[in-house]
Amino acid sequence: MTQLPIVLKGVVRPDDALRARDAGVSAIVVSNHGGRQLDTSPATIDVLARIADALAGHGDVELYVDGGVRRGTDVVKALAMGARAVLLGRPVLWGLAAAGREGVVAALEVLRREFDLALALCGCPTPAHITRDLVGPDL
């Protein structure tokens, strides 16, 4: 019905990610929608690597993650586990509630500084140098 790229949000299972890929989505957002719908939903970081592994070598579906990103190290972990990017909600809202536009800018600047520091401490000159073994040997 459309030629626009489709981004599907709300995937937490590898088999659903494969079905989405087979249906032609351009990107998948690993998200449990903040865990509000079901209190026993898995954390997105806990399912991200399995979904990335399922999609590996099966086309060019981009993988994003939403939820639980509060620090720069969270971004490094998500990228290490296969995400191309992270989506931010709460840090932006917290900044907005605290100080309006300036609060949002400040929150994003803090996250960026933390990310840059985490990269340096991991010995990664760029995000492209992040590898899964930075998170753990069994992931």
C-alpha cells in the first residue's frame, strides 16, 4: 500500500523479527513500550542480542532499541549487542520537565559526554569499533 519505508516498533522475539523482515520492513525497534502493557515483559537489552543474531545475514533490516537508555554506557551496550541506534524517551522528557528546551539540550549533552567517555574507556575511537565482547563473552 505504500512505497515508504516501514519501521516496526514493539518486537521482543527473534521469530517476530524474522516475520517482520519477511514482510518487508525496513527497520525494527526492539521495544517493550516501557513495560507498561505487561509487567513481566523482558527488558529490551536482554533480548536485543538474540534478535540481532536472528537477523544477521538476512538482508538489510536496521535494528534500533527503545527503552532503558539512561546513560552513555547504555548506548555502548546497545550498539555492542547489535543495535544501529537507540531511541530516547524518558531522558528527553526529564530534561523537558526540568528546564524546557534547555533541559532537553542539557540532557542530550550529558548523554553524549557519557557516551564519548565510555568509548574512550573501551578503547573505541568511533562507534564502529564497538564489539559485543565489550559487554560480555557469552552475549
